[in-house]
Amino acid sequence: MGKFIINKTKTGFTYSLKASNGETIAIGGEVYSSLASVKNGCASVAKNAPVANVEDQTVEGYETAKHPKFEIYKDKAGEFRFRLKATNGEVIAASEGYVKKESCKNGIESVRKNAPDAPVIEPESEEE
């Protein structure tokens, strides 16, 4: 089973979703100002990932999918990435770069599988 790991930063909180093997499969789309708001971000990924459509923006003439959705795109380095957008269009999770599109798709499936039941692990302490 995967897990959400919350990290405290100088400016707030971020999270990452890790698969059962410890690999990071997605990171939060923003820095959150409070612990409560970052937990809401994790909950949004858990709720949206299993039902999200997939929009492959690397295909010419791709069809625009409804939110929530995973968008597959190519970054400036030419690698494939995905971002998960909630029903309101906000980016709530993003991936690392993948050399192959198939690996990117596997990342999406891993988020779909791991996010819904993933426990949220809070930072050990509030200290820097």
C-alpha cells in the first residue's frame, strides 16, 4: 500500500505519494500554508485519482477530457510527465519525468492504485 508523506518546508507544507516499494510516484502541486490544507490536498488526490480521465497531450489532435483528469505531456527536456487536475482544474499532483510514455502511463496507474487507501504520514515535529 502506498502512503502520503507530508513535509514541512520554510514556507508551508508539501506532500509526496510513495508506492509500497518506497518510490515517489507523485508530488503535490503546490506549497500549502497549513497542515489542514495539505491534508485536504492528499484527500483530493485520493478521491480524484481513481476516477480521473486521461488526456494525452502528446498526441496530435488529442481530445480534451473532463476534469478530474490526468494530463500526459512532454516537458522541455523531452520527457513524459503527468499532472492530476481536480474537478476545479487545479493541479493537485505531478510526476517526475519519464523517458518512455508507457512508463508515464504506469505511473498514472500506480497513483490510481495507491492513492485511495494511502495513509497520511505527518511530519515528526513542527520544528525546523
